[in-house]
Amino acid sequence: MNGIVMVTGATAGFGRAIAVRFASEGYGVIITGRRKDRLDELERELTRSGAKVLPLNFDVRSKTEVEHVLNRIPDAWKEVGILVNNAGLAAGLSHIDQGDTDDWERMIDTNVKGLLYVTRTIVPVMIARGGGHIINISSIAGSDIYENGNVYCATKSAVNSLSRAMRIDLLGHNIKVTNIAPGMAETEFSLVRFKGDREKAKAVYKGVDPLTAADIADIVYFCATLPAHVCINDLTVTPTQQAGSGFVYRRG
Ligand code: NDP
Ligand code: 8X3
């Protein structure tokens, strides 16, 4: 094995593509997510191609589950060298006075607290092994706030701050921290945001060639395989037709 990569939220979108990419490059991949059927299906696919895979089924929002599962990783998989904090979501899109507080809690609990629980459990392992790389998937929404995005944007602003804080705090431990901020990418993201409304989800990408999950996987892999002395701190990527949250050129 080239090394061990843990990807949170590997049952769909970016996380799945990132796991596939690292597996194809000879890394052992720890894939995580709540949907066990999807994890099993990805495990079968990767194993068939000769990759080493460890599926871990848990909800990042549950501190107890995160600690229970991650503190019991089999010895052969303990030396996590790369952690991709990817699990996350947007729920709803409305003005602050009309927001659904359950949606707010889901976003804060997943995008911020979940990322923290996983990081808190894995970083000591990296420190003990003498180094590592944490890659946090933020969003352009973290710095480029848009109407109705309020709480989702705030969670990604928190991710930006935490990436910076991690870099500072872990400086003496040979741990790289990379914050990746993508713009529009067509995954299950909008389907989740609009609670299964396929038409609304599809409309987000109308007239645009959005980023794909494979694009993000290429970028994560690039960041993770630079020489030991090189660390990309922040990387923003949008489709060519996007110049920020409020600027999208649509054909037709
Ligand atoms: P998807 O909806 O396609 O995938 C999200 C992944 O996160 C799934 O594997 C899901 O797994 C996992 N996840 C969600 N909630 C939890 C939870 N509570 N516990 C464990 N896993 C969870 O979306 P994307 O791939 O697009 O999103 C990945 C990340 O990228 C997110 O952080 C998102 O905010 C960010 N992002 C997305 C952009 C886009 O336009 N698509 C742009 C910028 C950033 P499961 O449901 O099985 O638990
Ligand atoms: C996802 C991109 O612009 O929909 O983070 O917030 S956006």
C-alpha cells in the first residue's frame, strides 16, 4: 500500500470519487458514511479492482459513534496518513427569518461538529506517526456569502477558520492542512439541499458545465502528492462559467 487515506462521506459525490482515485493509485482507503448499502457496494467495486478497503459505517454528527468506531480501527489500518474531511451538506435555501432550525442544526452538526469529532480522533494518530495531511472540503460559500445561503455559508466559514487554526496548531507536528473551496459541482448536493426535488436540483446547473466529483478527486490527489516540503494551504476552484457565488454565466 502507498499509504492510508480516510475519506468521510465516501458514499456519494466528491468523497466517492476521491476514494476511487486514491484506491486506483495503490492507497488503502477507509471509506465512511451513513448509507451502509452504498459503502458495501463501493467496497465490492474497489476490492474487485485489487484495492485495499475498510468501510466504516457511522454518522459524523454522533460524537459517541465517531469515537467508538475510530478508536477501534484494526491495527493494519491505524496509520492514517491522509484524512479528507468531506462529509457535509446544505439543507434548505431561505432567508434567515424563514429558516428551518432543524436544517440549521443538521448543517452545523455535520459540517462543523462532525468535522471536529473526526479530526480530534485522527490527529493524535498522525502526531504519533510523525506527520500527516488533513484536507478539509470547504466551499466558495465560506468566503463568498450569498442570499439564502446564511447558515450553510457560516458552516463553511467555520471550516475555513478551522483549516487555518489546524495549520497553526499542528505546525510542529509535520502535518499539512489544505482547505479546498469548490464552487458549483454536480453531485447529490443539490438533491440533498432541496430534499429530493430533482427538478429544483437540476435547475441549479442549467446552462452551465459544472465541476464534477472526478475534478475534485484529481485536485485532492494533486494536493496530497506534492513533495513533503510543499503544502497548498487554500485552493479555490470553480467551473469556468462561475466567478463567485453570485456570478454564473448560463448558456441559452
Ligand atoms: P453529496 O451529497 O454527493 O455527498 C455528501 C457525502 O457526505 C455523502 O457521502 C454523505 O453520506 C456524507 N454525509 C452527509 N452527512 C453525513 C453524516 N451526518 N455522517 C456521515 N456522512 C455524511 O455532496 P458532495 O459530494 O457535493 O459534497 C461533499 C462536500 O463538498 C460537502 O462538505 C459539501 O458541502 C462540499 N461542497 C460541495 C459542492 C457542490 O457544489 N457539490 C461545492 C462546494 C463544497 P451518507 O448520506 O451516506 O452519510
Ligand atoms: C456548494 C456550492 O455555491 O451552492 O458549497 O454554496 S454553493
